Amino acid sequence: MSSADFEPTIIGFLCRWCSYTGADLAGTSRLKYPANMIPIKVMCSGRVDPSMVLRALADGADGVMVLGCHPGDCHYHEGNHKTMRRVPMLKTVLEQYGVDPARVRLEWVSASEGDRFAEVVSEFTEEIRALGPQKRTESVA
């Protein structure tokens, strides 16, 4: 497959309270964005264990997004603060395994930001498309 034909597979872990609802708003508003992201609803971005991201990459995802409530708006008070600490550490681990840390992105999207959701998914899809397919390694997860 040539790089021009490459369509990335992106796993998106979306907070139930904000980001998933923002995705729903983008859909009901008929906003255009690539269909490359497979959304997975989680109760809170703080519940996304780094092993889930590693498993997604090991199982064939070209990129992973973690989308949560804006800091200070978490329904579980501290969940997104945990995520803010975990993602930089996760990116360090990925780099040690030879995986480009740009393949993981953390963003805050509220329930009323359907347009922001569409924009973030579009940007990340283009970034992953530019990186090309994820090299499959047995040692990632």
C-alpha cells in the first residue's frame, strides 16, 4: 500500500460525560470529520490505564486519542488531573519502545464542543496519516 492510500486506524477513549457527548453533538450537527477514529466510551479519562493505550497500539491502531473533560470540570473531580500526569509518562515509555509519542494525543473536549471534537479528530487523523502506518512490534504491550 502506498502512503497515498494509507487510512489510519485511530482508537479514541472518550469520557462519558463530556467528550462522548461532544462527539454526539458533532454527529447531530452533521459536522464533517474523518471516520478513522473508533470511539470507546469510558466513564472518565482518568480510567484510561496506560496499558489500554499500549494494547491498542499493539493490536494495530496507528494512533490513540484520550479525550476528557476540561480540567476543573471532571465529574470525578480529579480524573483528568490523573490523565494529565499519566500521558506524558506514557509517551516516555512509548519512545523507549521505539514508538513515536506523537501517535498518542490528549485533548479536552466538553459536551458543548462538537465543533472542537470534529477539529481535533481531523487534525489528529492528518498527523497520523503523515506519520504513516504504525510499525508492528511484539514488545509494545
